[in-house]
Amino acid sequence: MATGPDTTALELDKDVAVPEDLEDLALQDDYGLNPEYVERVIDAADRGDDEHLRELVEALHPADVADLMGFLSPAYREALVPLLAPAELADILAELDTEIREEVLESVSTDALATALGDLDSDDAADVVDDLEDDKRDAVLAAMSEVDRHAIQTSLGYKDETAGRLMQREVIASPQFWTVGQALEHVRQSSDLPELFFDVSVVDPSFRPLGAAPVSRLVTAKPETLMTQIMEPVIELTVDMDQEEVAYAFEKYRLISAPVVDAGGRLVGQITVDDIVGIIREESEEDTLALAGVSDVGRDASIMEITKSRFWWLFINLGTALLASGVISLFEGQIDKIVALAVLAPIVPSMGGNAGTQTVTVAVRAMATKEMSSANVLRIVWRETAVGLLNGCAFAVLMGVVAGLWFHGAVLGLVIGLAMIINLFAAALAGILIPIALEKMGYDPAVSSVIFLTTVTDCVGFFSFLGLATLLLL
């Protein structure tokens, strides 16, 4: 009976030249890098085996090489970068995390970088150039062709995180009087095609978009058909549109690509869905981190950098905690008389905080996806507060029974039950109104909402519980 090749020997001795599919060995089933493959790369670098190191890296997709860079120390990255061909380096730079890319760029020569950037679409090239120090940026741009340099400088002229910055300037456009045959011939002969495009824009004499002909229709239509007969309406994006709005338009209208126009309505670029996937992920990560009061400091951040990035939010939390402690101090005498109050007091603000966080999360998501607007805000406020009130009643009964049996006092159960209703209602109301108020004032609701919410639920929770205890028990 035939058996497969003995891979055990290969695992034990990496120097043995045994034919293998490196691409299959590199990735796990979830498309993450295999830890053993990373170890192979490190081993090859330690031995100074540049040939094997190059072979290991060439087997990977650029996105996987970028992932690999994140697992390597700066010293290993410095050894790896010179082995990359300009075309490979270009694709990898476009995939790297910003922090790692800035470090890698320092070790790439001006000429090599200029060559690599010439292989990228203008949007990706502009992102890379934006990470360069001013002196090196000037040197790299000077070493590029005039066409590429102008495209990058134009992209950098737009504000960060806008459609103008996100778009690629390379577009395929057809006059409205062209036929399908003429458009196809233009595409075949063009020497400056975008790396990825899904349609051909149809423009008027002023270069304003009239529509777009999907490539699928273009290749199946008869050559004599006019482009205006196969074009479809388009959703135009303006150069100053925020990237969150761009992502929302792509999601809402199920777009694959969209033209970008300037203030005069003239076509100046296009945005494709591959760019939007990254933006959606980036915005989602920002909101998730912001809700927790932390920032993305990168994989290679030092302990001090991480500590500093989290210190100020914790400092603000300390202030709100002191405020809540001040509320408790108002009832020191009552707590001394009834020990049960000290035992039960943390429960009410804790439940309020958790309930309020649920509401804040729902509210921030609704704002980000445009599910909440002035047309339905009152209905959503009513819904969330009603949910808070009903949950407050449910947990009031549950906690009232527990507290009454635990400390043998029905009145104590009534106190904590009423406090639970008050605080969960307040938490729901604050959880929906705080994000709305912050957005109206021009602040990001994902960043600050939880801090204000915690203050409300702690203060209302302690005050309602201890205040009712003072009225009903003492």
C-alpha cells in the first residue's frame, strides 16, 4: 500500500531540501499565519539564509506578508525588506499597519520606494507617502515620474478621511456619443488602467458623469450599441465627503464602485469596494475601542505608550468615582446603623451601569448606520426608556425578594426594589440621550458616552438607594 511523503523528517530538520507546497504550509484553516511558518522565517533569518527567506516570503500573498511583519521584531523586518522586489514591496506597503509601515519605510531607499510607489494606484501611493518624513517625502516625489507625482500630490491635497483622499484618480471614461466597440478599443489600448475597475463612466463634454456601463454589459453588448444605451445611473460622491458617509453609501446602495466628483461636478476619481472594506473595519475598530476608552497604539507599542494612552480615561473615571463616593458620604450615618446598606449598595449602580451600556451601544450603532434620525428619535427614546423601566420592574421584584429573605426585612426589599426601578430607568434615559446630545454638540458619541453614563448611574444609583433607605428605614 502506497504511503504519503514523510513530513516528520522535514519538521525535525528544516535544512533538508524536500519539495513542499509552502503556500499550503503557511496558512491555517482560518487564513491566519501558521506559527510554525513564522518560526521558519525567523530561523532562516537567524541563519542568514537569504535565499530560503526570500522563498518563504514569495509564497505568501502580500496581505499575509504584512501580517507576518506584525509578528516579527524590528530587526527581522529590517533583514526581510531588502529581499523584496519593488513590485512586491509596493503591494505589501499598501497592506501594512500604519505603525509598522512607518518603521519599514525608514529602511527603504529613496529610489526603491519611488519605483515601488509607481506600481500602486494613486490612493494607496498617497497613503504611503503621507507616512514619510518631510525630507524623504520630497526626495521620493522628486524621483517619481511627473504623472505619478502629480496624482499623489493632488490626493494629499484633500483632507484626511475624505472621499478625495480615499479615491484613486485612475478612471476609465467614455464620451456619451461613443459606441461599445469604441469604448472597448479604448480600454484595450489604455496604458494607465486602474488596477481594479468594474465599470466605465459615461461623461458629458464637461466631464460630468451621466452614468456608468458595467464591464459585464460592456463585454456582452454589440459593438455598435451606444454607451448611453447600456449605462446605469450612478451614486456620485463628492471629494469632501467623510469616509464614514462614503461607507454608508456603499452599504446602503450595495455599490461595487462609485465616481467621485469635485465642487463643479466633474469626474476626478473613483472609489471601489475593496477600499471600503478597510474603512468599515477601521471605523468599527475605532468605535469599539472608543467605547472602552482605549486607543489603537499598535502591536509594537511599549508598555509606557500603552500606559499613557489609557491613563487619562482612567483619570476621568477616577473623578466620576470620587463624585459617586461623595454621594455615599452623605449617608455615612445611615450606613453605620444598618450594615445591610453597605452590602447591597453596589448592586443598584452596577445594574444601572450594565443596562445603560447596553443602551449606549445600541444608540451609537444606530447613529453610525443612520438608523436613528430626527424622524424617529422620539420613538427610539420612548422604546429604550420603556425597556429600562420594564427591566427595572423585573429586577426590582427579583432583588426585592432576595434582599428581604437575606436580611429578614420586607422594607429593605422594597427599598432596593424601588431604587432598582429608578436607576434602570435613569440608565436607559441617559444611555439614549447622552449620545444624542454629544453628537449634536459635535463630539463623537462613541468616545465620551460611557464616562457620562457611569457618572449618572453611580450617582443616581447610590442616591436613590441610600435616600430611600433613609426615608423608609430610619
